[in-house]
Amino acid sequence: MNKPPYHRSLGSVLCTLLLAVSAASAEEKWPAGTSPAQVGKRVAENYSARKFQYENGRDKTVIYPEVITWYGALEIAKLTGDKDLQQRLIRRFDRFFTPEGAGRIPKRLHVDDHVFGALPLELYLLTKDEKYLTFGIRFADEQWEKPTPDGLTNEARYWVDDIYMISLLQAQAYRATGDKKYLDRAALLVATYLDKLQQPNGLVFHAEDSPFVWGRGCGWFAAGMTELLGELPKNHPKYARILEGYQKMMASLLKYQGENGLWRQLVDKPDAWAETSGTGMFAFAMVAGVKRGWLDEKNFGPAARKAWLALVSELDAGGNLKNVCIMTSKGMKAVGPDLEKQLGFYLARGRATGDLHGQAPILWTAAALLR
């Protein structure tokens, strides 16, 4: 895992200039105020200005929505060549090297806590500072210290949420080290979850005992497959299965997109309310799919554009996304096995503005559009 020290070369300077030119050119493709660079900057600055939620007394440690939003903001800073924003986002991590900050690092053996490691791994990829690699890689390794007999992490719950949390962390570990074991882990997990949770129409249930297509849950699955497929070699034994599951889901999602460009809180229920965090995740998956050739541009390009413009229209003046479903457990855990009660539970979930579950995917989508 030893890497050469980082040096700012002429090549990196030219790369920054090219990114800036590319971002400026992209401005012309969008209505005023809706370009990915502009919106990404607004939402990234919104995140950068926030306190950690533990500072407000809400949580004891950093929680996963903060991690994945931070990750998205770093991607925006990188892709737009915004060095000032990037340095502010990097310095934001300094506190976790202090004794007080160390107590705020999540420590449960749980997918929602281990995804924290994706962040220092991203900082390593940006800076090549070994301290971030050492800090982050232990989260990816710890996740598989005691695998199940079938080779999965023992954190596997068979909830759709797991797919993004685990895929991002293990893909980041691969990006940082080049060790294919991290891809093998994530690929096995995603293929196994597809077999258990994907339905004949391509959509996925929240969990086997919670048989509803919750928007953000399906979005976690879509975004997780997207992160993994971006790194998985085409000759990998699980590549074809995962690509098939991804394409099947995307094809089904086209049928359920609303006229306003958004998808619903329960994707396949026409009386469910239009929800933005799931929409952001689907937009991210479709944009990446079109750009990487996994999806047909003629069919999916317009849907992705429509979703992006719909998301931007849901931002308030401060860069906060509206109509985000609040944090949601699976139906079985919340209300028990009665399916009517589960249906009511999902439909009655509250809506938030500025919730990081929604801020994160709009950043991912902006980054995908900028690549």
C-alpha cells in the first residue's frame, strides 16, 4: 500500500485549468442558475458552513449522512478546480486527529458507522498523505474481519441501504490501494442482495419482510451499484450479474418517473408524494450510466436531465433541498408485520428541508454531470 509522495506537477496544474474550462463550457447547456457547477457549488458551500450534528447535541458521533454529503462536496471541489473549497473541506477533518475529535468517530460494527472510512480514503486520494490511508483503510478491513460462511460481512442485514454504505467504502479502499479483494467483497454482496431483494419488475424491496419500494431505499441500491460498477472490471465474475440488475432497475424506473421529473416516496404507488432524495440517487445512477455506456442515451438522457432540473427547482435560496423523506427504518421494524400498517408508515413519513439525505445525492449528481 506504500505510495509515492505527492507533488504538485505541471500536469496537475493543467488538469485544474482543463477542469475549469470544461465546467465553463458546461454552463451553456443549462438554463440560468441550473448548471451542475453552479448548483454543486451552492450545495457544497451549504454543507461546508454547517456544524457537525453532534455539535448541536443531536448525535454523539459523526453520522453517515454527514459523511456521504462531505464526500460529494469534495467531488464537486475537485471537479470544478475550486482549491479554496477543497482545502476548507480537507481541513474540516483535522479535528478527528485530536483526542476530543477521536471520541466523535463512529465505532459500532455497523454499515452506517463503517462508511465513515470512505471519507479519509477520499482525502488520501486527493492529497496522497499516508495518514489518511492508515486512518481509513481499517474501516474497510474491519468490516470483513468476521465474514459469514457465505463470504459476506457479518454486518449484512439485507436492507437495501446496505448496498451504498458497503459498496462506497469497499470501492474507496480499492481506489486507494488497488487491491481487488475490496471489489470482490462488494461484488459478492451486491449480487447476493440482488438475488434476495430485486423483484421481477427490476425494483427492490426495502427488505424481505418490508415488501415496499421505498424511494430512497431503491436509490441507495441504485447508487451503490453505480459506485461499484464504475470500478468493477468487465471480466469480473460478478460484473454481468450486477450490470443486468442495474439495467433492469433503471429500465423500470423510467416508467415511474413523474411528469414533474421526480420519483415518489413509494416508487410504484401513484398516490405517494413526490420525494427528492430518491430522485437524486436515481438521477446520479442514470447520469453515470449514460456517460459510461451502461444505458442508452436516447432513452435515459432526457429522464436524467428532467430529474436534475426538477431537483434544482426544489432548492431554496440557501441551497437546501426540499421534500426529503426523513430518516426511515424498515416497515417491519417500525410497525410490525401487518402490511397495511407498513404501507401507512411509508406514506406518512415526514418531509424535511435541508436534510443531508437529500443534500448528498444532489452533489453526487452534479459531480456525475461534470465528469
